Amino acid sequence: MRSMVTKPLSRRGFLAALGGLATLPAFSGSTLAESLLSRQALEDVPLFVSAYKLENGDYGVGVVDDLGQVLARISLPGRGHGVAISPDRTRFVAFARRPGTFAVVVRPFQDVEPEVLTAEPGRHYYGHGCFSADGKLLYAVENDYAAARGVLGVYDMSGRQVQRIGEIETHGIGPHDLLLAPDGRTLVVANGGIMTHPDKGREKLNLDTMAPTVAFLDSETGDVHSSHALDASLHQLSLRHMALDGQGRAWVGGQFQGPETDLPPLVGVFSRDEAPLLTEIPTGIASGLQNYIGSVTANASGDVIATSAPRGGQTLFWKADTGAFLGAEAIADGCGVAPIDQGSFLISDGNGALSLVGDPTQPAEILARPPGISWDNHMFALS
Amino acid sequence: MRRLLFAVLAFGAVTVQPAFATDYEPKLDNLIETYIQPQTSAFAETTAKLPDAVRAVCSTADAASVETFKTAYSETVRDFAHVHFLRFGPLLDNDRLSRLAFLPDPRGITQRQIRKLLASEDKDALSAGTLKDKSVAVQGLTALELLAFDKNSAVRLGQEGKDKAFTCGYALAISENLAEMAAEIAEGWQDPDGYSAVLLTAEGGNERFHTSKEALESVFNVLVTGLIIARDQDVLPALGTGKDKAKATRFPFSRSGNSVVYLVGELRGVQEALGALDLMDLTPNDFVWIYNAVDFEFGNAVGLLEALQPPLRQSFEDGDAYDKVTVVAITLKSLRDTIALELAGALELAGGFNALDGD
């Protein structure tokens, strides 16, 4: 597999290397030097990572700052999706979109080539993953498609080369997003419930019988602490993307596979030992969302949750402790959402814009729109 | 929308499907020949006049040279507005679009960078050859506007002062850099082996597209993005959250008094480009009404904008200017919905990267 890669940068090298970088096509759009120079504390500049598609059809993953300026672009062998960020924030892993089989380990602040991982035979990636608390292990959400069961591939990230050392069953079909709980040991996996097989592309094979769950797994033993399903009437609500709130509960966004005319709840709150709670989206908004939540993200303190609904061109905001609906922001084709700080989110969209939302009652501020880029489904805070 | 989709599905169910897929190449060919090539050529010709206009006003800043510069700048902004939304091929190559105009820039990155550049009298800013390797923000029309106009939209380029020589040298480098890029874009679109070949060899598949329909969808969606930019990026920030919080300085090219020129240019541009795709004969009869509705709404939006009194920095708080622009924003939303949902639905075109193809 070919890894098409731009030269990675040391963080300090961002500044020092600018003269050279400006001549590289991948970086020539950057206003990096000056925009960072004008700041007081370089080390505090918030950075974000998102997969993208270029107008010429190429795919990659980009690093942007909090002014929406693209600082680095790393080409990917195919369409990317989610990104796992190491606890020390020095590296990230960009996963292929399902049913892709590559994952790329990037050390954006070191002068080293990214490492390309390839899924085991009989497995493909689902597009998400996370690191262990100590950063030594990576858990990648994978499909054991012959057995139609979800697994977490376990990768040792501590050596010179990444090695797959085992796997953990997710106890469900079609797992999608994965989080590490605040205890540092429990893994939370959203088993989306939809069976697919790479021979049939992205075709959904079991919509009548799908049974999504959110499972809490012991990362050390693989045991299931608990597994929560919704009411049988909601078995076609594929539970897919998640974020942890300040209390350690998983907020989960769903995509409904049932009749288009239904308006089921789309956002729920799951915790290990309690029954799931479902939030209510005001009807006037719910009817325009096409029953589809794209990303789920918490702000820095975990007291506000953002859930994007790209098919409705809306991002919804929730008060985490009460589950109250705080409002919605209209952003066309907006899907990626990352926290900037306690009070604001950066939202990326398929039309290339990066928008700042600090208050859902005010219009979003479009910070930048790098030409030729369509931001893909998810964005993550790198620092 | 849901009802409309059902209507489209029902229509599809009773229509005899053609034996072969539609070849959209003639549509793309028409767009290139009757819109993109003439408009990028016009942009190149207009921009080519900028360097002489800068030289003249920097040599003797009299009423005639000031007026000539203002006209040259304004016409360049107008012709840029006719092409900036063509965010594919030659406008993207070598980062040309960002280098032509650094937009949006709500946090004033350009101003900060230019201030530093002026303070250090950075010699690399004095020739187009070295300027083009600097930050994209200091290279284009938006940088030239900051240099050449004061806050009240008067031309200050060429005025006597200690930094006149450097500012004039830098402005000349920008104008030459702009002229070079505009010429490259026009040449790129004239080149039969350039991006037009990518669009026109899509049927049957090429390295970029699987079908000519996919190529048409990419172009169609770029035009929709143009409307999103016009409303969300160019109009809404100036409207703010209410009349008392309006910010005319947030209109693009407000400093030079060219906001109306730019907004009208991009709306007329998207309208004409859409017209040049000539999709009427592919549109089911039930949806042919869309074309008249769209032209009517474009006409309304442009009429409202042309009734404003530039420069908007001075007039936006007067009379009903704010209300007019509010109606423009509503009209642009309606246009976007009509084109992106109803027309795209009627033509069975796919749109919306995340909306269409999430996971």
C-alpha cells in the first residue's frame, strides 16, 4: 500500500521550517507562520484533525488551527473517517472509512514518516478506534465479516513497529465508534447493529433483524460489564457515534433505518449500570433531520454536547446534566465537530468551511474555507 | 422536501428509463465554452490592466490616475466575482484562489501580516516572483485593498508619505502577481488537455470521475456552494444578529466600496453558469417551472443589491438598506433550497458530501 505523505513537522519546526514549506504545494495554502507568530503562547495553539476529500478526488487527513488555517496535510490511500489521538497528543491514527483496510499512524510533531497499518486478513476497519490510557495500546474497531461479529483489534504501539497482538469481541454486529471510559479500563463500544460484508460494499444486510447495543467492556479481560439495547420498537436506530460527558456517561447519536416518516429519538445517554435515557428533539427541528446524526462531541468540560445532523444542515446542542435541548445552529452539510474550549466548538462541513460556534442563538462565524477541500464526517481536537 | 422526493420516486417509477445513461458531456462542454472560458479570459484581460494603474497612481496621484486605479480595481473585483466560485481545476491549482483573495478573513489575518510586512519592509514583497512564495494572505486582491484604500474607501495608494516607495512597490508586485495568476487560469481553461479534458472525458470513466453524470454533479454542487458562500459567508456576517448590530465592514471588499459589485458579480455568475449548463431538456416537465423561479429570484436579489448606495460602509445604516440585504439573504436561502433540493432532485443529481455519504 502506498502512503502518500507530506513531510511531518516538529511543533517548533512549524515556524522554523516555513520558508521551505511555503514552496511545497501541500503547505503553500498555510498562513501558518504569521498566524502563529502573532500569538503569545505557541504551545497553547489549539489544533484539530479531520479527514477530507480534495476536489481532484484525493483523500487525506489535515491539521488545522483554531483560525481554520490548514497547517499540514497528509495524503491517505483512500477515504478516511475517524481519528484516534494518543493520550500525550504526540500522535494520531487515521482510520479508513468502512470497509477500508488501512490505518495511518502520524506523528505530526516529529520528522518521521507515517506508518501504514493494514487490517488482518478477514477483517476490515470500521473507521474508529481509541488508545489505552497509557498510550501503549490502540483499539481499532473491526469487522470479522465471515463470522458477522464485531471485534476490537488490539495493537501494541510501544515498539518500533506497530503490532496487532489480539482482539476483543464487541458482542454485537456492526460496531462503529469506540471510547475509553474515564476509569481508563472500560471500553465503550457502539454496536451499530448493521451487518455488512465487503463483497457487498456498504449494502445493509439485516435491517429487519438489526439489534444495536452500547456495550461496556473490560479492556483487560474482554468481559462484558453491561450491554444496553433500546426498546424493541427502536431496534432500527443504529447507535453509531459517541462522546463522554463530564459525568463519564456516553452520549450516543443514532441513524434510523426505519420508515422515513417516523420521527424516533436520535440522541441517547448511556452509562454502565443504568438504563439508557433518550433525549427529545423539538418536533420542528426533528422533522428536517432525516433521522440522521453524524457526529457527537462534548465541550472541554463535558457539560455541553454537540450532535451534528448533516442531512438536515443542523448541529444540535444539549445540556449534559439535564439532557435539555439548548438550540441548533444551521450549517450546510456540517458534520465534523470538535471542542475548542469550554465555551465553543469548531464545526467543519462538506463545502470546506470551518465555523466557530460559541452560542447556538448566534450565527456561526465562518473562520475559513480552504478551497478545494470537503471536510469529512469527523473532526478531533489534537491539542 | 420529503413530499418532493416521493414525487420524484413516483415519477421515476412510471417513466420508461432510457436504454443508455445520459451523456452529460455536452452540458459540461457548453458551460466551459460559453461561461468559463469567456469569463476567465475577461478576468485575465481586466487584471492585466492593474499593474499600469498602480504605476500611474504611484507616479502621480492626481484625480485622473486615482480614478483609473479605482476603476481598474473595481473591474478586477467584478470579474473575479464572476469566476471565484469555480472552485475546481485551474482556480485551485497552485493555491491560486487563496492567493487571489484571502476570504473569509473574520479575524484580520491579512491585516496583521501586512502590518508586519510593512514594519519590516520585507523585500520579498517587492516582486511578484518572490511574493508568490509568501503567505497566501498577503498576495491578492484583499491585500491590495488594504494597502490601496483607507477606511473610508478613498484611494491612499500613491499618497506622499515615508512608506510610499515600499507600499507602491508592494502594490505593484501584488498587481503583477494577480495578472500572472489570472492569465494562468485563463490559459488553463483554454488548454484542451487541461481540466476541461477531465470534465469532458468523464463518460465511461477517467481518473477523476466514473461517469459524466458524476462530473456534472461535481460542477453543479460547486455552484450550490457558491450560493452558500454568497449568503453564509458574504452577507450574513454583515447582517449580524440585528439592525443595531450590523457590521458593514464585514461585507467582502467593503473597504474599497466594491461590496455591491462583488455580490452582484457572484450572483450573476452563478446564475449564468447554471444557465450555461443548459439542463432544461433533461428536466421532467413537472419541474421545468424551477428555471423561471430561479431567474426571478436571482433578479430580485440583484435588484435589491443594485438599489444600495455604495460604499456600504457609509450607507448601510441609512434608510432601508439593512432590510434590503435581509431580503437578499432570505432570497439566497430560497435559491439554494430550490437548486440544491428541488432542481437536483428533479434531475436526480446527488449532492452534499456528508449529507449524502455519511457513516
